[in-house]
Amino acid sequence: MVIFGATGDLTKRKLFPALYSLAAEHLLAPDFAVLAVGREATETDQSFREKMLAALKESDEVKNFDDAVWQLLAQRVFYSGGDASDAQCYEGIKVRLAEIEHARPEEERNRFFYLAVPPSVFEPIVRHLSESGLVPKHEDSKARPWARVVVEKPFGHSLETARALNALVLTLFAEHQVYRIDHFLGKETVQNVLVLRFANSIFEPLWNRRWVSHVQITAAEAVGVEARGKYYEEAGVVRDMFQNHLLQLLALTAMEPPPAMTADAVRDEKVKVLKSVRWMTPESIPTSAVRAQYSAGAVKGNLLSGYRDEPDVARDSQTPTYAAARFYIDNWRWKGVPFYLRSGKRMAKRYSEIAVTFQSPPHLMFGGEGNNRELQPNVLVLRVQPNEGVSLNFEVKVPGAAVALTQHLEVAPVDMDFSYSEAFGETAAPAYETLLLDVMIGEMTLFTRSDEVEAAWKIIDPLLNYWSEHIASPMPTYPAGSWGPAEADRLISLDGARWRTP
């Protein structure tokens, strides 16, 4: 594994904890090695190893740190200094790889190159990887030794840039060599969406416009932009969360059963969903989407700054930190069913979920005088994070003989709940652990294909263009630590629904 941007935050927080976990579970080959590539010319193999050890000991994703596991992994971690946008850097990489791989048969010198770098340097890196011969183009997916390239989101900044990047990448490499990573797809519950739907016959007959009232997909973050103000000013919540994470969850929720559980069969069905999403227009956007920024607030007694007061953020910024939108999928299964997507920074709690709300009963014969509570519709909730699991809400009779004497039944909602940690223990692998292993074994189901990326940008581009051309004056706000702006509540209430809270 060759990591570009190895001294960055992603490597310390996600990649090395994932590699450590794979090593602890004996899922790495005995001669697996990591070559870290970073700008710091004074860094050495040993100093880099020491920094990764410190990061592992601080990581929330590493449970019961075992020094013996680390020592075995550390001796296979190496460092190469250089500017990844400079062709000379790749000569140094070749030298280090030759030192690391000299004892291996040529057919076992498999490599994958992980771009843990800003999108602005994707292009020069993939060009140099190709021109240097480190990643030759192979049309045969079974050819050995293999070379693969892993690209972090966002893939492009708009539809136009995504098309240009795809065109470049697919000129240099074959599609099966390119792994566009979206860490949401590595989470257990996201993978379980397909199993829940297609391995249980009780759900699929109800999974359509006749029985489903609406679907809510939420990705809420409790943190603010922290030290990433410069990046966030360029991205905003729509590019950061909607174009990839939320639309991926929508596609998995709404897709048709694939003919087989293979990468291309699953991705074919996801693309069909994305191509069926009704495009937003300048006429529909004002009543179909809401943007906002977090303002100053307090959480557990701690005062928090508003977005425009964060470092590297313009005082008159138009970048939204929260967005909510209503989408429709114009196909046979989902015509007329609203899909509500929302995401925001500095919200009351970190959580992500898919909530499928079913139609209310057509006739309410329960209740009577003195029981004015409106019966709640059944809701199937797939919790993506935290506490990954599934719950189903339904109504039951409240027990008690006294109720019968009043000549009406008292009804109350209850939840039937499944939690991964309670059912299987702490076995849910962190998303990056799953995805890195998939790259190594050549499993592409949880990675996005080029046409999938472009289909998602086609949905998002009209909204981004409209908001860039129509300044929000004033920009709607929501207090840090809240569940979003009042404008979002009004958006969903137009259809007689309301946002769920955990």
C-alpha cells in the first residue's frame, strides 16, 4: 500500500487504525508493506512509525491496543519524502518499492496507491502514476501483478469537473483499477440495507409507493468545520455530504433487486435510481430545498462560535453548513413518494439514519372520547451511526382491565429494536477496515463507478448553480447544537410530515 498525503489527518485518524485492525485480525498477508509518501523530507522510517504509534494510542477506533501486533506491522512501514506533484518524487518511490519488494516473485508485487490528498492534486498524481509506469493500464482484471488507485471523495467539484476527471482517469487506467471511496458504504448498516430488503420476504412487498408514505435520510454532525474552514468554504454541505453519502444511501434504499450480488450488477441498479431522480429546476428549488449556516450556540454549557466566525471563513460567506431537500424518483416503484435528505454541521447529535415511514392506517377504529392521540405511522429505521442497527415502530394495546370498562382501547407506540453490538458484540468493523480489505481482494461493490459519480453530480449541479446565482439575504441560520433551521421544518410540513429526532 502506497499512501500519498501520509502525514495528513486521514492517515492518522482512519487509515492506520484500519491497517492495525486488519493486522490484529490476521487479515494482512505476511509480507504486506506500507510505503508512506509525504512532503516532509526530514521524516524517516522510524520517526514516521513513532507518529503512527502515537496516533493509534489516541484513536477511538483501536480497542485494546496490543504492542506485539504493532511491532509486527511497524517493521513493514516505510517512508519516502517528496512532492507528489513533482515527477522526481516517483523515482524515489520506485527505489523504495524495489528495496521493499526485492525478495518477492514479480507476479506477487501487487500495489495499490491511496490518494489521501486534496482533490486539487488528484490530476497530477494520477498522471505521474501512469507516466512513471507504477500503474500500467491493464484491461484484464485478473492480470498479475495488479496495480490499483484509490481516490477519496469528493470526485470532482461539479459535473463538468467530474466528467473531465473521469475522462482523464479512464484514459490512464481501466475502470477495474480505480476505487472511488465513500466511507459511508463501508458501514455495517449500509451494507445491511440490501440484506434486509432482499433476504427477508416480509419487507420487499411493502417497499413501494403503495405502502411507503415518505423516506427520510439524515446525516447529522455535532462538530463544526473545526480547522477546515478553507476547504469547507469551497465545498459546503451539498458537495461534502449530498453528492456522495446521502445520494448513495438513497440509491441503496430505492434500487431494484440486482440479478446477482456482484459489483457491476449492484452498481447498475444504483445508477438506474440516480438517473430516475427528478431534476430540480429554478422554479422548484425555492420550495424543494433549504440552506442555512450554524450561528453561535451552547452545548453542555460550552459556548460555540457561528460559522462566519470560524477561522478561514468569509464574514459574508454564502456557504451552507446545513441543507435539506425533497427529491422524487420518477419510476414505477417510487413515483410520488418524497425522499427527504438533510445534513448539517453543529447539530444536536452525531447520527445518521434511513427512516422509511409507511402509510397510516386507512381507518382508525380505535380511540374514542378521552383518547385524542393520533396514531403514529409505522417506521422502519436503519441506524447507520452511532449504535448501528435497525428498529421497527408499531402500535399495541396498553394492558389493563380498567381500560375495557371505558369501552375503548388505549393504544401506544412501541419499538422493536436490533443492535449490532448487542447481537454480535463489538464485531462491527470500522468502515475503512472493510474498504481497505475490499481493495486488496478486488471487491468493488462498495465503491462508486464513473457513471454513478456523474449521475449524482447531474442531480446536485442544478441546486449548486441556483444557490450560487441567488444570494441568500439574509442567510437562514440555526443555533449550534440544534436540529436545524425553522425553514427546514416548514419544507417537510408542506407534505404533512415532520423531521425525526433520535
